[in-house]
Amino acid sequence: MKHKTKAALLLAVVMVLVLAKNTLDNKTVTKLGSSFATVYEDRLLVESYIYQLSGHLYQKKMLVDNSFYAGNDGKLASGLQENNKAIATLLTEFGKTELTHAEARYLAAFNQNHQALQALENQYLQQVGGEAAQPAKQKLDAKFQLATNYLNHLSRIQVAEGKRLNDSTKQMMAGSEVLTQLAFVLVISIGIMIQVLIFASKSKFSKFPQNPMLN
């Protein structure tokens, strides 16, 4: 009975260990799923928004440059309006993602800068071909450069956050691997202990003399 009790306790330890390992694995899988969703929704998509914003900014600058240097004003107003509409949509989608404090700060700065940029664009449209177009063009170039700087900061944040998520995932996987190895070692050890108890029990029973008449 004493050996049976010990064996039962050891088996109970194995069951508790297995249940704890399964619970931890479920939590790890949930966290990994959340991390992968974050990488896609808040990093890859955001990086695509930044890329598209950069493209629209470049198109607007080319329109202004062609107007200023080549006098090509035919599609200036409609082109600026089209790109501004696309940028507004992208900013709305960008704002729906999970933003870090740094992202929120740079996104707000970019948005404020772009509003000022649109005001300067309207001012430039009224002064196209005149002497006042030169200072307006210089102000526009400065705003374009500032907008690009903000986008560069936002892009670097995506890389840093992606690395952080990758490191966090590696830590979770490493922790799960350590527990798996520990569980394996404990199960083997408990199995050996149970075998020792069984053999010890058989050895004790063999010490009692048997009546030959019972054979």
C-alpha cells in the first residue's frame, strides 16, 4: 500500500505537469497568433501606407516642379487634388491601426504638416506664373522635405517594432522549449522511480518463505 501511494503521487505529479504544460502551450499559441496579427495589421500594412504616402508626395512635388520650371500647369490643380484625396484616405486607415506613442506623435506631425502643405498649394495655384510664385515654391519644397522626414521616422518605427515582436516571439518559443525539455526529463525520472518502487516491492515479497505444500 505504501508503494502504491508513492506511485499514485508520482503519477499525479506527471498529470499536473502535463496539464500545466498544455495550458502554457495554449497561452503561447494565443500570444504567437496575436504577434503575427500585429505584424501584419500594424506593421506590414502600415509600411505599405507609408510607401503609398511617399509616392503621392513625390507625385505632388513633380507636379509643382513641372509647373514652376516647365510651365506645365494643365494638370496641376486636378493632380494635386487627386493626390490629396488619396493621402487623406491613407491617413484615415493609418490612424485605425494600433499606434505606439512615437507613431502617434509623428503621424500627428505629418498630418499637421500636410494641412499646411495644402494651404501653400492653394496659395501657389493663385500665384502660378507670377513673381510671388518663387517664395511659395520655396515654402512648398520645405514642407515636402519635412513631410518626407516624418515618413522616414515612421518607417524606422516599423522596423524597430517588427524587431521587438520578433524578439518577443523568440523568447516565448525558447521558454516553451525549456519547459518541454524539463517536462521530458521529469517524466523519464518519474518513470524510473516508479520502476524502482515496483522492483523494490517484488524484492520484499520474495523475502517471505513459501510453504512447499502450496506449490
